[in-house]
Amino acid sequence: MSFSSSKIFRVLNGEAVSPPPVWLMRQAGRYLVEYRQLRAKARSFLDLCYTPKLAAEATLQPIRRFGFDAGIIFSDILVVPDAFGQKVSFETGGGPKLEPISNAAGLGRLREKVDLDRLAPVFDAVRRVKEAAPETPLIGFCGAPFTLASYMIAGQGTPDQAPARLLAYRDPDLFQALIDRLVAGSIDYLLGQIDAGVDLVQIFDSWAGALAPSEFESWCVAPLKTIIEGVRARHPEKKIIAFPRRAGLSIVDFAARTGADALGLDETIDPVAAAKRIEASTVLQGNLDPLALVAGGRALQEGTERILSAFAGRPHIFNLGHGILPETPVAHVEALLGQIRAADA
């Protein structure tokens, strides 16, 4: 099915649309009572990701409730390390835990190629969502190699990604070998999602901002460029959004440097400054502070209006600057959507 007339694809093709299309990162999640009820049916978060019926339902819940302009398949970036054979678990009330990789022996424990059979439930969930909601564009995704490596090396989330950065400085060849493996696996994973039916994809480099400028090109820009080229080699028509979170001034020409069709902005980027400094033809996505959505009221209204005003007249997809927070009131999401949809055409 062609989605060329949908709002999100009109924007991705360079058209300024008012009001802009909107979807929210982590729009399926704990802020929804129906999600919490669904989560109780799975033994663990990873089981939820790998149970196609449940993952598809989690994807569909916010589409049904809010009528977002796109869905994003319910999964997690760490299914890729899991599919390489690294032990991955999610502790209740805590973050992910992985078997750390700190040397060549650790890398040697991983598979040479990502196990697509392990990821088959994600592809099945994609097919189920497309069957249930064929008119809604569906986004597939993966984590960027540096962000994945930061978890794989530390064995957990860390404030400054120091374990991964130290390994990259001390043993750049080993770190490059891990990045290369993740690049190849990410291409295979995105292609699998596309083959299953996703309409566009997003690459999350959630920890790109931890990299020093000298390392940013090697561990953020170059891997994303290679992934995008790899996907385009088979699917040149597919749109790709890159999200280099907290990358600061490096985002100005990031889309052009990587070949991405659109650039996700985090909440630390001033939308007025971004509109002035980033080429007007670059499709932008973002970037409301998730905490403003939690707060509601004046903070939400003014933050939303600032973004709508800054990006008026240029191709823009409204989104948050990062994922929606579990404590977000549903009424605030409804208020946000009401404000966006009431914007002057």
C-alpha cells in the first residue's frame, strides 16, 4: 500500500504540512492503563517483546486511543544484542542487565551474525499490526551501534557511557570490531522489519551526546551512514529518521552527513535556533520536553506553541525530545494532541 498521501509521508517528502503529523516516542507504555494490564500477561518485559500477539496489541493501543499519525512497533533496542547471543534481562523496576563485554573473549562469545530467527517474533508482530491497522504508517527501529555497544560493554545503563568510551580509547580495534558487527546486524534487522511490512524506520542513537567530537565521526556518523546505505541498497524508497540524542551542534548537518531523510531533535535543542541553523529543506522531528508533557498546563501549552511556531512553513513531524515518561497523565497527551490539531492550517 502506498502512503504517499499520508501526512507523515508528505512531510518526509519535503512538504510543510499544517498542522504537522504527530507520533510520540514510547507512545506504547506504562502511562496507559491498558498497557499495564497487557504487561501483566507476560512473565518479563523481554517476553512481552517476543510474544507477537502481545507486542502487536501494545503497538495498537495508542493508535486506537489517540489516532496518532504513525505507530511504532513495540519492542526494545536490546533485542539485537540478545539476538547476537548476549545474555539480556530486564529487572522489574530497574533497567536492563547484560553480560558485560570487556575484551576479545567477550566479543568472541557473540555470534558472528545476528540470529534473525530469534528476532522472528518482532517480524510477526509487524505483520499482525499491518493486518489490524493497514491505513496507519508503521515505524520500525533499531538502536545505533554506539548506543548498543554502551550497554553491551557496561552490562547496564551508565550516566556517561564511560565503560564503552574507555574501551574505544584503549582498544579501538576491538571496539571497531564490535561496531562493525552491530552495523551488519542492524542492517539485517531493519531489512527484516521492512520485509515484514514496516513503512519507515528510525535509528535511535540515544547516547550519541556522550561522545567527544573526535570520536563522534567514528562511532556515530560513520556507522549510521553505513546502516542507511545498507538499507537503501535493497530499499531505496524507504524513509529513514536518524535520532542522535544530545549531539548538540553536531546535529546541524547530521542528516546530510549520514543520508537520513529526517533528523530527530532532543529536548535540549532550541527549536528557534534549530530552524535558523539547519537547512530549511531538512525534515525535522521533535522536540517537546517529556517533562513538559508530564507537567501539563502552561508549560505544555507554551512548549508546544514554541515548537509549532519555530517549525511553521518547513517539513516537521511533531514528537517529544525523548520517550514519553510513565508518570505522564493521559489527559495531558489528549491536551497536546488537541493543541496540535487545532493549529491553523
